[in-house]
Amino acid sequence: MRRLRLLLLVPMVALLSACNLVVLKPAGDIAQQQGDLLMISTLLMLIIIVPVMALTVFFAWKYRASNKDAEYQPDWDHSTHLEVVIWAAPLLIIICLGALTWAGTHLLDPYRPIDRIKPGQAVDESVEPLQVNVVALDWKWLFIYPQYGVATVNELAAPVDRPIRFHITSSSVMNSFYIPALAGQIYAMPGMETKLHAVINRPGEYEGFSANYSGDGFSHMRFAFHGMDQAGFDGWIAGVRQGGQALDRDRYLELEKPSEKVPAMRFSTVDGGLWDAILNMCVEPGKMCMGEMMEIDRKGGLTMASVRNTMPLVYDKYAGRGKNAAIFGSNDSYVMTICTPLQAEAAAADRIRRAELDAASAPVSLAPLSGLG
């Protein structure tokens, strides 16, 4: 009966044939190289793991209590041949793993432009890579195509066999951009730009998602990725341009508000300076950009008299806008103007003069008047 139940479990293995092993069989060359690196590393480690596990079972069986014929050598303490095997095999495997890791770290560096489309096909230098600016919002993805002047939300498309250059950032909290069929995950951080170079080699419908917990709507932070031929991609771009919506700063400020399960959206036009404003955390009117503040610091910074005019950059933008109470301290304000040293001195002198005038015109006594009657 027990054997029958075990045999009934065998057909259950067939259900695994429906599993999509996208990490080991991806559609992009970068992801394929990463999958190969994972498989080779695993096989190298199994050279040690499998014999150790097998010998553990073998010794437990051979030296069991019921085996009275097992050899017993209580005075044995050394074997040169055994020591060589025990230390040489792991050392060689560690050297191989180190070489693979070093080569893979440099060849598969996400910041490094790809040099091949697929095995045996180098990148055509005359083909311009597709640039996509990626913004991780709460809880959705914004994709801006600067070469085409369009943008989409929770929908991404790229032509096959054309290099893709991603520029990635976040609007609020740290996130992670991941398309298993295309390449490995890359972090998205506010005020910073990370990069990813990749290529898709097979047409199809794939899925991308956030691989880093980022709040309430994290589990629904997914998007569709379309791999298309060039004609299909051109038609897709034409369809986006017919969407009619415009993505300017005001629309972006509405879009970045926290929301869940957002359907795909398309924008036919995009504000040319929006990406830089997002990256420098200054989409809001009147807010100093991070790049401007860094330039001020590069030139020596502000004097102590005018440094009070600036406030540090805020990552909790919702608290800064008064949506939620600040956890530490009061809500920050934005930089509207910056004083030069001469302007600061003039402003200080003006405040002193006004204080002197107020003191000179103050009444002698604030006590209420009283009559003689």
C-alpha cells in the first residue's frame, strides 16, 4: 500500500512541466549569461556537496551497530592521500568560482554597454540603443522614452536584437527594477541614477516587477514587457502617440501619489525637463534642485548669514507637502531665494534699522489711563 502511494506521486512530477523557468531559460542574452553563470557555479559546488552527502550516508550504513565486520582502527590519525584530496579539491573549486565571479562581475556589469546581441552576433555600431528612463513610483512604474517623446505607466516595450539602455531612479523610497527574462534586478533610489544595459532576443510577452519591498502596494507593483520586432515596435510607438494625454510636471505630481493596481497608461507628449527634475528631486515649483545645491557647494557654499535660507533635501515628500505629520521635527520648506554675502549684510542692517525705529516710536507707558474723578 505504501509503495502504491509513492507511485501515485510520480505523475505529480508532470505538473512541473507547466512551470516557467524564466531565470534559467530567459529571452535576453544578458539574463542567459547570468543563468549560465548560476548553473556552472552550482555544478562546481555540487562536486563537493554530492560526494560529502553520499559518503555521509555510506559511513552511517557501513559503521552501523549491526555490522560486526566493519573495520575498527582506534589508533588511526593521518593519511597524506586523504589530506590532499580533502584540501585540494575545495581549493581548486574555489579558484574556479573566483575566476568565474571576477569575469562575470566585469563582463555582466549593468553599467557596461553590451558588446554582443547574442552568441556569435556583435552589436552593430550604427544602431542607436533604445533609451528608457525608469521611475519607480508608489506603487507603479513610469517609463519615459526620450528619443520618441512619449511615456507609459506599467507598460514597457522594446524591439528585439536592439540594445536597451535603462536609466533608473525612484520618486520616494528605494525600490528594485527586475525583468527576469531580460536581465538581473537593479536598485532604484531617489536622488540617484542607476543604469542597466540589456537586449531582448525573442518576441513575446514578459513580466517585470519590483523585487524590493516598498510599502502597501508592493505586491501589485508589476508591469507588462513587450518584446517586438522593429515594425511592431514602431506601430506601438505610433499608438502611444495617439493616446492624447500629456505628461507635464503637474500631471506627474498627481501621478506619483500613492496608488495600487494601476492599469497601463500612455502619454503622447512628455515635458522635456521632467526627467532631470525627477532625478534632482525638484519637480515641485520653487524647489531647489539637488544639482543646483551641489553646484553651490562646489563653489564654496553659502555664508553662515545666508545658509539659513536653505533646507536639506527631503525624501519623505508627502510629509513635506503636509500630507502626513513629520516623524522627526517639523515639515521642511523649499528654497525660494539665495542671498549673496553683500545682500545678507544689507538685510541684517535693515533689520537693525527697523528695530531702532520701532524702539523710538514705542509709547512711554502701556498702563491704562486713569482719570481724577
